[in-house]
Amino acid sequence: MKEIFGIMMSLAFTLAFAPQIIKTLQTKDVSGVSTGVYWLSLLGYIAGILHTYLCIGFDLWLYLNFGLGLLLTVWFLWLHRRYQRPF
């Protein structure tokens, strides 16, 4: 039963970034999107992976959550840099 909550957590946190990535890919427009939340998320995902490794051990759903979230965050930050208009 508790595995279901791990699956739900991983899906929710991982897929939370997907709409912004999809919109950016479709419009190639990142104006009005602040990267602050993505940089903080990047830090949080790295800290989460390290914490899980050092304090918890192997937990598939936590590694899946943090790993996929980290990948999506890095992808969006790359998209933001690519489509950012010069001043």
C-alpha cells in the first residue's frame, strides 16, 4: 500500500515540469518564465539524491523522483537558455 504513495509522489513531482517544457517546445518562447524556481529545484533534487544515498539507502521511488525531476529541470534550463531572447 505504501508503495502506491511513492509512485504517486514520483509521478506528481516529475510530471509537474512537463507542461512548461511542452509549452516551451511548442512556442519557443520563454519570456515571462523565471528560472529561479528551476535553479532551486535543481539544488533540491541534487540534495535529495545525496540525502537518499547517504541516509536512507536504496529507495527506487525516491531515486526515480529525484533523478527524473533533475533531468527535466536540466532540460528546461537548457531550453530556457536556447530560446531566451537577447536584451
